[in-house]
Amino acid sequence: MDKATPNKTPMASGGKLTKTGEGLLPDGNRYAELVGSLLYLSTTTRPDIAFAVGVLSHFMPCPEEDHIRAAKGLLRYLCGTTRLGVVYSGSEPLQEFVDADWAGDIDGRRSTTGYVFTCNGGAIACASKRQSTVATSTAEAEYVAAAMATKEALWLRKLLSALGVDGRAVAMGEDSQSCLALVNNPAATGRTKHVDVAYHMVRDYQARGDVAFYFLRSAEMPADGLTKPLPSPAFSAFRAAVGVNEDLGAVVRGAELGNFLLGEC
């Protein structure tokens, strides 16, 4: 597909893949091989395709024609962005953005957690995962996502401290006011009594100063691209926010030119 017409986004905005039991592929191994390769790519150098790859991986046991068509659409996006990668610059501290798409999974009605950690202008960790339980509200889905992101934040904070980086509280951007109310309010209410106690650990670490949640408008939330397909303008903004916004070939050529000029001097 190296000569295919490139797509502007990894997955069509508004599209929802599901299991229908119809149009099954005669050989699912090719689909599994393709998704496995894309998983490797998304976890090493291309966080911008993490959501799309996560969705495709759900159908590896019984792939259908619609699923392989969506996978080829992702390949068409990669055809047009082969020289993109995460570029680090500046001196921004570790910060995190977390979001959730409530009941976005059509088959199981489970929500999707998306979070991304950036440092020096580029992503150093990100995830797009379906939650293990069915959330009954947007606030609960966001709260579960905040707990998952907090666990990752604690590990990264310890790692950076071991490397001699200031271990200050990790700034955690969240676009749900109801979730922030749950984080800052230790009292149980009728609407939160059923929430698993394991997710309340986020309150303790917030009180101890290990993480610091703050409100971030949905329009400015980079993690939104890890929970749902975005239209082209919003996806471009997401890609820039996680540091996938420069032509690595141009960066390398610029460095080679600088080294050549220094050698001439």
C-alpha cells in the first residue's frame, strides 16, 4: 500500500467498529500480524495511532471485512506520515492529561481511558485502554481513568527522581468538573458508594501532593485523541500536543547541515 492515497486521520471521525458475526475473514492470521506490527509502532514512536490500534486489536480473535478495511485506512494514514515522529525540545516539566470516552465500546458498553504524559515537549508515555468495568456515568468513567493515570504518574515520578529530575507533584489535566469534585471530596455519596475502593487511591495521592489535578477545557485536552476518532483539525492539534509534529527527515538533514558547516569552519 505504499502508493495508496493517504488519509488525513488514522480512523474516520464518528465511525464505530463492532462485532457483527458477518463477513468473517477466511484467514485471520494476516489481520493479527498487521495489528501486531501496528501495536509495536504505536508503543515505540507513534502515539498518534494508539487509539486506532487499540480499537483494531479488540477484533483479532474474529476479524471481519469492516475491520480489515479500517486497518487499511490506518495504513493509508501512515503512508502519508512516514517521516513523522516524536520530537523533544524545550524544558517543560512532566505533565499529564487524562480523559475518558463514556460507554464508547458498542459491544460491551465499556468506557475508554486515554492518558498521555509529556516531558520537554514530547510524549514519554501514553495509553488508550478499555476500562475493566462498566461505568454508570461520565463522572465515574473519568474517575476510573484518573486512577489509572495516577498509578502511571507515580511510577514516572519515581523514575525521574532516580534520574536526578525534580520530583515535584505531577500536574494532571482533567476536563471533567464532576471528576475533580470526586477527587477533592473524600465523603461518599449515594452516587459514588458503588465505586470500587481501589479507585479512591487517587484522593490520597492528591492530598499527599504526589499529583495535582486541575481543570482543562475539553477543547484543549490532548488526551481526547486517545479516546475517540477525531476530525482532521482536532486530530492535527492532538498530534502537535504530543510532540508528533515535525518531519524527522528534515530534522536529521538540518543536523547534518549544521555539522557540515561547523566542519567547514
